[in-house]
Amino acid sequence: MKKYLLILILGFSAIGCDFKTPNGKFPAFLSLAPAPKFPAMTIPENFSPTPITSDEIKAMESFKNIEHKKGHDLIESKRIQIEGLKSLNESFNNITEEELKFLGPVEGYTPGMTIEEYSDQVIQQMMLDSEKFPVQVLKEFRYEIVSWVYRLQSLKQVCTPSTNEECQLLDKLSDKYLVLREKVIEITSKKYAEEIRNK
């Protein structure tokens, strides 16, 4: 079972996100470079996210409707998800190099990493890759990030003392995705300014 954990984390580090944009997969996880590329992420002191926009609210409402149709917003479904995160959290840093051979080298991952440490690599790779995105893709990516944060926070409805560690992880991931959102906003503004200058 452990050898499937890395497959799960690719989708589960954002709790169900498939890391896709309208232009394709994002980012490429499997590569020849298994060593961490980035330092641990830190949340800036007195961090305050940019207020949510009306377009982001619409995107989040659309996401909530999809979640409802799939039954992902049901309490029992959320319990299953949080228990899955707990199991993954308990096993993730025990993956051995031998088990890694099942997937081959995974960029940013080294044996012994925690989910949070690996997620730091994933999120910072997203920041790097987003520099290459056109404005429209950046806008849609921003909507996705808001939906991911909503889903992470919605799982906290089923937190219990036995999943306290996982619920703290949900908060940390939420904050880090909000930092990613700020980066996307910054890049979008820069690209808008470039477009105006080039007109």
C-alpha cells in the first residue's frame, strides 16, 4: 500500500486538486531530479491575503455546486477524506528508496519528507511555473486556488482530537496556497502592466 502513497499525494496535497490548468498539466512532477529544489516555505509575518473578488466568489460557488453533485460535501465523505489524510500523514515519511522505484524519481521529494515538506516543493514549483502563464490562465488558476483553500477548510468540519495533527496541516496548507494566490496576483499585475506598455 505504501508504494501508492506518492501517487495519492500528487492529487491529495491539495485535497483533490489535479494540478491542471486550461493549457495542460501543472506542474510536471516526475523528473530526473529527486533532490529538493526549494527551501521550506514560511508564511510572511502579519500576512494578510488580498480580499476575495466577485469573480473568485463565483468560481468558488461553482466549485461548491460540483462538490455537492459528487457528494464530496457530505459529512461522511469528509470523514473519509480526513481519515485518508491521517493515514497518508502517518505513512508518508516512511517511504523508502526501494518503494520509490515503483514511480521512479519524483521531483522535490526525498525519503523521510513529511507531507508539508513535500507540499512546500509542489507549491513553490507552481509559483515558478506560473511565471510562464498568460494572463487568462493565471486568472483561472487563481480561481482554482481559492477553490482548493475552500475545500481544505471545509474538511475541518469533521476534525476530532484524533485528527488534530491533520487539521493543523490543513491550516498550514491553506495559508501556503493563499501565499501562492498572492504570487499569482503579483505575476498577473506585472503581465497586465507589460501588455499596456507594449500596446
